[in-house]
Amino acid sequence: MKKRKLFHYHTISSLLEESQISRHVIVALISMMTALPLRAETDVEFSGTLVSTPCRVQVGDEGLTVDFGELAAKNIMDNGQTEPVLFHIQLSECDLSLGSQVFVKFNGENVATNSALFAVTGGASGIGLSLTDSEGNTVIPGDEQKPVPLSAGTNQLTWLASIQATNEGPVQPGEFYSIVEFVMRYE
């Protein structure tokens, strides 16, 4: 009885000997296999929220800067605060069918000893930033203000800013700044 091989394995060298396949063909095949581009697949996720706002913040008011200029530390010590500086946020293209009033909130760090003042940083010390609305109501950091009725078209929201002594030590001269974020909610 003759044994049969069910499987016959070939090595590259045995193929070269048995079939007379040129070494150049083998090298070319190996070269083509290693020349295939390497790929990596990954996903990029995009997301967002589409909102309907009744008004558009006027271009330029999104990054508003209120400059107090040079202030005399002695005036703050004598009077407790500086003269207020007006600032506005302009709303345009207001569509009252989407909302007829706006609630504004100013977010920022408050002074440790006076939660009604926004903290300032820099070389100056013993001072904080005070904001009031156009009716003289104090703006508390992180608290939503009472609603402001909107008119169709353009609306101007007005506040006053001043620098006040904080009672956290003496008022020391130097540069100061405070970054405060405003957030609007419509109804």
C-alpha cells in the first residue's frame, strides 16, 4: 500500500527548485507587498447645539473692554469708589416671536469679603469691581438679573462699572484687570 501525502507544503526555496520561478519575480512580489501604504483608521466626532436666539449680539460687543484709565488710589480711599463708567451691550435683529425679554447674568470670581464685588487681579490690591444696571441695582456675580423687555430690532443694554475698596487691607496702587463673562437667557 502506497502512502499518499494529503498536504504538501512548499517553501520558497523548494518552489524555486521545483518550478524554476525566477528569483526576480519573488523579490518583486515581496517588494510590492511591503510597498502597500499603511493605514490607520480613526473617527472624528463633530457635535454642537443649534439654538434659536431672538437677538444677535452686535459685532464687537462679544469681547468688550472697559478701560478705567488711570485712577488715583487716594480717591478710592477717600470716597470708597471711583466714578462709574458706562458700558453697553448692543442687541440687534431682535425677533420678538422667539423671545420678548432677556435675563443677563455676569459670571466671575467675587471678592472673598464682599460677594457683590468681582475680584480683580494684578499689582493693585484692596479693590474690587462693582457693576450696577441702568436702574442702579447691584449686579451680584453669578446671579441672574431681573428681565429686560425687548423691542423688535435693536436694543441697548446699559450698565455702570466702578472700582471699590474691599476692606481686604489698604488700597495699593498698580495695574488691575477682571475678566467677567456675560450670559443671556431669553424668554
